[in-house]
Amino acid sequence: VQLQASGGGLVQAGGSLRLSCVVSGSAEIFSNQMYWYRQAPGKLRELVADITSDDKTSYKSTAKGRFIISRDNAKNTGYLQMNSLKPEDTGLYYCNIKQYWGQGTLVTVSS
């Protein structure tokens, strides 16, 4: 099983990015809850958003109203749409399902 995260980059404050996480190797794994985490420089990894197999979502309070997590079961792909980005959103973003982790994609928001 592999999780391949992509979509990070450098963006100005107020901009948007869409992260993707492609799950390969097991369709069954993708049927589980998916999580997106962020690790800011010098800080612990924290949960940003998650989505269940039946599309129930939850968000870190600072992401609510700006981020949207979704999934495409036909493509075994999860997404994190990030809008109105702030410098404090900077960090490595990881997707996670059960014990499997993506490699992280770097988001840098400049002020």
C-alpha cells in the first residue's frame, strides 16, 4: 500500500492550494477514514481534517471554513482544498489511512 501526496507549493497569503493523496495497492484500505495532518517547523504533527468512508468530515478549528476535505472513491484519491491560506498554515502536510502515511507535501505561505 502506498499513499502519494502532492499539490504543495509556495503561495501568498490569501491564496489557495489543493492537495491530493492517491492511494494505491489496496482499494479496501481507501475505504477507511482518511486524515490530513500538518507539521509546522519545530512543532508536533497535528490533525487538520478527516473524512469518513461515508463522507462525514471534521476539521481543526483554525481550518474550519477555509479548508475542505473530500474523497473520490472511483479514483482512490483524497483531497484537501485549502483557501484563504495564512502564514501559520505553513508546514509539511501528510495524508494518513490506518497505519499508512504519505511522504508529505510542503506548503509554504508567504505574508
